[in-house]
Amino acid sequence: MSVFLNPYLGFRDQAREALDFYHGVLGGELKSMTFAEGGMSQDPADADKVMHGQIQTDAGLLLMASDAPASMPTPTESRISVSLSGDDEELLTGYWNGLAEGATVIEPLTKAPWGDTFGMLTDRFGVTWLVNISGAAG
């Protein structure tokens, strides 16, 4: 038996665009279902919005997102950030470079005082990402 904790991003009507963008950056398999496909479209304007979408990568990343139907509020601010970390410098740098397209860089991806390479940005959808590449052991 396993338990997983995964980021789930909420949008008003940009989930499809965001998932396509993240899929281009992270790779893996993208699956999505609209409110109409899920039989949950109360308002015709919501029919083509994403009820649930997810990206699953071979590296074990799982990112989920959805649109809020018109009847539900969306947060104007989030206290959640998404963190990518590990020791695969090439892969993580590639993720950084992809996410940086159209982003506001808060901290450039550079060597940090603690010995790792670290960067932080807010992507073009308003989601804050932290990338930490482990420094050499020792």
C-alpha cells in the first residue's frame, strides 16, 4: 500500500493551456477530461473546461490541474509552490529552461550558499516553481 502527495493546480479557464505547456517542459503522458466528458457540465460554458488533467512522467513526477466551473470561486493568490529537486542536473536544468519561458525569475538558477544549484520563478500562469539541483557529495 502506498500514499502519494501531488500538486494539484487550480485555474479558472487556463488548465488545458497550462497542462500543454507543462507537458512540453516535463514530458510524460498527459491525460485530461472535460466537465462534459465527465458528465458534470451544469453550465454549457463549462463543458469544454478541464475537470481533471494530469501529467505522469517516467521520472515519477505527477502534476494535476483543473479549471473551476463558473459556479465555484478560484483563489486570487496561492500559498503553494511546486518544487522540483534531485541530482539529475541535465534533466532539472531542462525543466528550468522550459518553465522560464514567459516567467518572472525570482532567483536565477545558480550555485546557492548551501552548495546546491537553486532557482525560483513564477511561470506565465502565476505558479511559483523551485528547482534545486543537489551539489556534489562530500
